[in-house]
Amino acid sequence: MRQNYDALDAVSGLNYVELTPISILARASDAYPKHPAIIYGHRKYTWSELAVRAKRLATGLQTLGVERGSTVSFMAGNTPELLEAHYGVPMSGGVLNAINVRLDAETVAYILEHSDCKVLVCDTHYSATVKQALTKLDHPPMVVDIVDDQSQAPEGNGEKLGQLTYEELLSKGFTSEGWGYPESEWDALTLNYTSGTSGRPKGVVYHHRGSYLMSMGTIAAWQIPKHPVYLYTVPLFHCNGWGHIWSMGIMGGTFICNRVISAEVIFEAIREHDVTHFGAAPIILSMLAAASDEVKFRPDHTVQVMTAGAPPPSKVLEEVAKLDMNVIHVYGLTETYGHVVYCDWNPEWDALPIDRQAEIKSRQGIRFPMMDAVRVVDVNSGDEVAADGKTMGEILLRGNTTMKGYYKNEDATSDAFKGGWFHSGDLAVVYPDGYIQIKDRLKDIIISGGENISSIEVESVIYQHPKVAAAAVVAKPDEKWGETPCAFVELKAGEDASEDEIIGFCKDNMAGYKRPSKVVFMELPKTSTGKIQKFALRELINNGQA
Amino acid sequence: MRQNYDALDAVSGLNYVELTPISILARASDAYPKHPAIIYGHRKYTWSELAVRAKRLATGLQTLGVERGSTVSFMAGNTPELLEAHYGVPMSGGVLNAINVRLDAETVAYILEHSDCKVLVCDTHYSATVKQALTKLDHPPMVVDIVDDQSQAPEGNGEKLGQLTYEELLSKGFTSEGWGYPESEWDALTLNYTSGTSGRPKGVVYHHRGSYLMSMGTIAAWQIPKHPVYLYTVPLFHCNGWGHIWSMGIMGGTFICNRVISAEVIFEAIREHDVTHFGAAPIILSMLAAASDEVKFRPDHTVQVMTAGAPPPSKVLEEVAKLDMNVIHVYGLTETYGHVVYCDWNPEWDALPIDRQAEIKSRQGIRFPMMDAVRVVDVNSGDEVAADGKTMGEILLRGNTTMKGYYKNEDATSDAFKGGWFHSGDLAVVYPDGYIQIKDRLKDIIISGGENISSIEVESVIYQHPKVAAAAVVAKPDEKWGETPCAFVELKAGEDASEDEIIGFCKDNMAGYKRPSKVVFMELPKTSTGKIQKFALRELINNGQA
């Protein structure tokens, strides 16, 4: 009877243990103490050594006054320090804020101030930007310097900005302490600022429970085997490197670190370390596909590659398949800890022609095991759209890997969570098998004469034009049609094309009403992560400059 | 700052979703709707069909008055009904109590009464026992009959005991309802009675959170791939079939059901259904190893086998390896949802001779990813024992897959949880690499002249005697030594041996002080699950009968 079952209370720490990625390090150091955890050039750490360094980092930070809920920011590349921080900062009670190293001084200053940063750990490689950022702050944080003898920076290392180095901080720490589990699994774990395609970046807060479940769900969906060798090409400041720092830890993985990512570096890592997994934006895959035969290396095992951000083009998929790379296409946002939807491959599709396979692989797919629900709904009615592969709606999400909220931004949080769903702002269609495919950002859709025009669709046609390097399409107000597509095009070096040529090409390759009414040739404005800043293009239109 | 992070409250159902195995069915029916979930002879259900049947079961049970915290008992084999119940009963709010079908009427009556059973679903195959059990109850539960046309019972099906059949119950249910998630992930999910090697069985309560995390952790440790084909040889009344009904669901698995388990059935299932995984006690593995060549079948893929209960003998491991079966040895108790420790294989050991491999594989190993801690401590001091492979201590456990508690048994619960650890009652040693190996049950250890003698060690020597079929060793009070080992031996059919012969054999094969002081030849008393009842042997000694 209910009361008899309910009488059994949880015993904290015994049969109710807070879910936390910290437990991953605790177990890995017990289970795989001598197995390599991190390899970065001549620096190598086993899982037990990583555990010692993380404990020292945690207790070292505490000597600097870090306590539960203190923000600890890192301005660092994918080097051992930032990997260690993904365990050590939470173990101190602090919240890890990995800052995008490509940001400008003003934005870095904004993040340091908005995040209430208590300690900033900065690789001297980035000291020029950070020094400038610090001058803008009324209450600058304490600074700890990472001095990396393998920096390989063409300009050499920058100057030290703080009173002690990272290694000195570790030597202030000790290893006798416990694991520093959070008081609650709902406690904040990390703080990740969005890249800010529109306005100020927002601080997305992750919690321990979410990242733990993300790690478990990723293992199941990606079928990560024991002792994977993971090449960390994805920056750790992007959704905590897609959380792989934790999921690979459960499987006793080895992380291969590099500061610089190039086709040479990736192939060399695969050759030297038998890399089994990496994550990469499609642009990296294109780079690998386009590498020269001397650079390319085909290992005697399949390399599993997770890609996100844009559908991988069929040509690229075909090329990397020849290198025995198997690509899984995933979708997610900073607000969902990264990947929450993936194109789960049906073995029946292996028999399809490669271009058809690529077409399917460009779909975002179905939800990861740790996600509770994904819906695509009409933005007006809120009803689920027909699963016809045509009707567009906004992707709504629910699940334990949805952010805790935006830091100090109640309005944005309640707006994102309105109606009990997380609103992705992405428009997608649903296929009859339930797989979703993203068509556009909600705010990028163009409504012309009552018809929805996907800016992505128009862009993809323009991209097929041989002279085009990059393209972005946004809505331009129009008296007759309401809106019409306006295309901004960056041509390949040395090429020349006319407005009519581009519009004519579009007319020949898509429904006429979708063709741009105007084409502007220019170098496109991009964010520090390489995304085209459509809001800047819209400003050009609003200011009458386009 | 802490208050800014803490200000972000969880939104129930959005970024805080109760962990529950029910979500596994919800996702599998979305992700793999047409993939087979259950195959039982001519009955086949896809994941979407299983979802429909589970919803009908849940709502059907509600029409019988089942609500949150009602106990729903099943007396059934591993047929689709009991698999469905693992999703459908929790979806009704009820708690699933799968009863061991080998129990006698009196124990079944005890369980039905103690569990406050509201509805009993009974396969007519077991109606003789159940009918007798029901007569012993003052307030018998409602009975629903499973009538199985594939029962293959030599004696034919038994009689119906209730007012409606299982299929009629499903037809009373409907499919329009939601998924019936629990109010809290701490809510009771199932109630599993221990087999009762000593006294009355105790009711172990599992919660939704624990079973969900068990499923995720099992996927990681066992590296379960997508679409496994799982032969359900482990009875579902044992720790809910080791929880594989849920973990395999995450991976879109197919369950192959059979009522009768034999070498023929297992090999035929592997042949017909390309079985990839199954669980089996070592006795089943011995059966497979001993099968005739006509019965044996070696598939063209490796079959992953999970074994528990006793270390698999090296001879058996060698034999099943020839059949391309890869055995993983796990350890756990009903109180820990089943397996929580496993002999995680180090690829370096592949190069060792097979008997050395078997020796390592007989160790229980390290903790599963979802477990928080495993310690082996001196029973007197409570200190961790030396990791020398020799010093024995009791295994203590902590983690989210530790039971909610014993149903209506506060004393036993607080005793099991004393000092903030779950006390396994098992004695083990720890090797330098952290792997544990069980040496005995705490209550079975024999203390003779101040020396600990493992009853298991003495038994394993006696088992090597060619005439011995089974053996059990318990402590016998002794004026001089305190205790000495007393051996109870069951000889193979047609064999004859003397007490001196057995004692002499022991002297020749182990330290002299460990040899039994007395040998009693008899048929050994066993529980319904085949475990030897040492408490009955101790009673013989206490009564002066041995």
C-alpha cells in the first residue's frame, strides 16, 4: 500500500546519491588508474594522475576563496588545464565558465562582469585580449596564468597577468580531501555564454544532474565502446566540448589534445594515437575531405565522427567514408547541453545510393535517450505539425538536459520556457518516420505573399553556384509581398558575378517565388565561431544600406 | 554568485523530468515503432504494439482499482505478459511484484498477504499452487488469468482462478491516456522478495530512479549495441530479470521468450533469431558446454553472456568460448537491483593462458558506472582491508541502485543500512588492482582456532572429488577449536564414498586445518531457485542430527 512504500525514505549518500560528473572521475580513477586520460604533446596524465590534479585544482581554488556557487572562468584552449577544470572546478563547489577564446575584449569583459567571475584562469596565449578586458572592469577577478611550453603560438606566449601560475595553484592544493560532490544534483555546474548572433550573449547554466544524464545518454546513442581515444577538436567552450569530457570518462577514454586544428593535425593524431572518435563541425569534415593524398591517412579501424551545426554535404560524406570515417549528425543548442537529437542510422539505409544516404543523414533525426520529448509545432496554433516532411513548425524540447536557465536573466528564461516547453527558435519539418529536419531559424524565415520561404533553402541553392564562397539570405520589407528574400553573397577569390546571374540561377533551380529580389555582394560578417551574423545584415537593410 | 545560480528553479516536466523506466518505452515506441520488441513463438509485438498493450494494461488495471502504490503481483513465466507488466504496471501507478513461480503455496500466500497485493495476474500454468495459496488468505486479491496457448506444459494448462483473462483486461483498457509517469522518481517501482535462504522472504522495494540509472549504467558497462537480440533466460522474478527488460529497451532490443530453458532451446534461439545477448547462471553455461555436438550451434557472431551467482568454472569458460560466447561475470544482490560489480575485462589479459584467464574472470571486479562506492571492510574495525588478495572483509555498497528498503520491515532496513552503507553480508578480498573477489557469505564463514575458514573454499575442493555431485560446508560447534567445518555431501548417482575418503581428499588438496571434521552424506536441501539451504543444515547440527 502506498503509505508503506512511501514510508521508505531516501538515505542521502547511500541509496540516494546526487548525480554529478564528478562521480565519473572518482570511478575512472578507481577503475582505470593507469590508463592514459590526457595526452597533449609531451604531457601525459593517467586517470589517477588526472584525479590528483583535479583534487589539487579544487582545493587550490578554495584557498583563493572559491566556494559553492563561485564562478571560475577559463580563457584557454583545449589543453590539459581546461580538461582538468571540467572536474576540478565543480569539485571546488565553483561553477566553470569556459570563455570563447575568439571573442573580443569588450565581450570578454562583459562576460567576466556579468558572470560575477571570482577567479579567471587565463592562458598567456590570450593575455592581450584579456589584459584589455580587465581594464574595463571595476572589480577585476583574481587571475591565474597558464604558461604552456607547447603553445606553438606564432607570436610566442603573451605576458602573465596574475600573481601565480596554474601549476603554482595546483601546488597550493592537496589531495587528501574527498570528492566534493555537490549539495544537490540541481546545483549549477557550468556557465556557457551563447555566441550572441543577436545582441549580448546570454549565460546558459548547466546543472550536475543534466550533464551526468547527458553523458550516459551519449554513450547509449553513440554506442561508445570501452577505452575510446577521443581527439578533442571541438572547443571545450562550446557546450563544454559537447560534454564528451564526461561521457568518455565513463568509458575510460583517452583525450588527445591539440591547440591548433588542421587536416594535418587530425590525420597525424589518428595515425599516432589510433583515434577512435572525434567531434567536428561540417567545415572540419570538408577540410579533411579536401586534404591532399599525402596528408590523408586511412586507419585500419572505423573512426566515429559526431558532427553538428549544419548538415554535412553529400560530397563530403562520400569523401570521408573513403577514409573509414562514419559520421553521425546531431542537433542541439547551448541551452540543451549540446546534442539532444541525432540521425539514428537505420541499417536498412546502407543499401541506398550514397546521395540518398547523404540526404537522410542531413536530417537531424530523433531524440537522445536522456531527452523526454521533442515536438514540432505550428507557431500560431501550437498544434503538432503533420509528419509530411513539408509542414514547418518550431522545435520544442523537454528533458533533463535542458538548461537550468539563463544566469541573471529571468525574462529570457521564462520566455524560453513559456508553456512548459523549451523553445528552440528552430523551424523544422517532421518526416513520416518521426525524424525531424531543420529548415530555418524561426527569426530567419521569410514570409512573402503569405508563403513561408526558408532562408536556408535559398542559401543552399546559391551555394551551388560555382562562383559563390558564402551566402546569407534575410527578409527585406516589401510593400507588395510583405517580405522578399534579399541575398548577401561572398564570391570566391578572383570571381565576378552579376545580380542577374545569381537571381537567374535561383529561378532555374527553385520555385520562382523563392528567388531573391536583390543580391548584395560583400564580405559577410561572422561571429567568433564562424556563424554568419544575420542580424548585422538586417541592420544594413534597416539602415537603407542594402 | 550562489544566490543567482540558486534562483533558477527546476520546472517540473521541462528541465526536471522524473527518471523512470516508463520513459524508455515512450522513446522506443517513437524511435523504433516497427522494430520487433517481443518474439514468443507465434506471438510477435513491435515496440509500438508493446506500447499499446502496456497502455491498455495500465488503464485496465486502473479499472480494477489499481492506483499509485497498489501492489500488482504476477505469477507468470517469461512470456509477453510479464514483459509488458514491467512497463504497464508502473504506468498504472502500481508496483510490480513478480513472484518466483517455483515457490510453494505457503510462501506464495505469505507474499500475497505481506505485499498487500491488490491484483494477482496468474498464468493458469501455476494455478494449482496459487489456488492453494489463495485459500490461506483472509482477503484474497482479485485474480486475472493468463491463458497461454503455447504453454507446452506436460500436464496441460491449469484452471482459471479469476473473473477475467489478461487479454480481457487489456480490452477493458484504452490507449488514449498519457504515459503515467510517477509523481516522483523516488516512487516504488517493483517489489521483489528475496529467495529466503534464512526464514521468511523479505520484500525489496525498487524505485524508478534506481532502475532507470541501472539501465543506463548497464549499457555503458556491457557496451550494449543498438538493436540487441536478447534471449530472456533469466527469470523476470529475479531482480526484474536483471533489469534487462529496461536496458535493452533503450537500445531498441528484441526479447526472445521461452517458457522452458534447455541447451536445445538456447542454441535453437541463437540459430533462429541471431541472439546477441543473454544472461545465465553458471549452471546454464555448464549445460551449454556439456551439450552434444548435434545440439551445439556456433553462430557467425559473438554472443555476449552475463553470468552471476557463482564464478564460472574455467573448463566451462573454455568450452563456451569455442561457441563464440563471451562471458562477463557480474555480482549483485536483490537489494542492489542485481549486478553492481563486474569483472571488467582488460584487453591485456587476452594473452594469458585460458586457466589464468578463467581465474581472473572468477573475480567479481569493479563497480558499475551507476554505483557510487564499493568498499571491503574488516567486520570488527570497519577499516578497509588491505588490497592484498588475501585479507577478507565484508562488501559495503553505496549508490542509486541500492534498494529503497524492505517493505514493512523497518528493523531489517535499518540493519542493512547501518552506518550509511548497504551491508551485503558477503565476504571478499581485494586485489592490488582494486578488483574484488567473493570468498563467502559472512554468516557462512567458519572460525576455527582463531583462523577464518571460507566454507566456499572447502566446498570447491570437495567439488573436485570425482564422486561428488554437490557439497555444502557449515560451522559445527567444537569445544576445542570453537568451530570446525562440517561437510554435507551429495554423491553422484550410483557412487559411494566414505567419510575418510572425503576428508583425506581435502587434506591432500588444502591446508590441513581447513579440512572438515565430519562428513554427512545426504540429498541437500535447496531453495526454489536451486540455492543450497545452509540454514537447514545448521538446524540439523543444532538438533544433534548431524
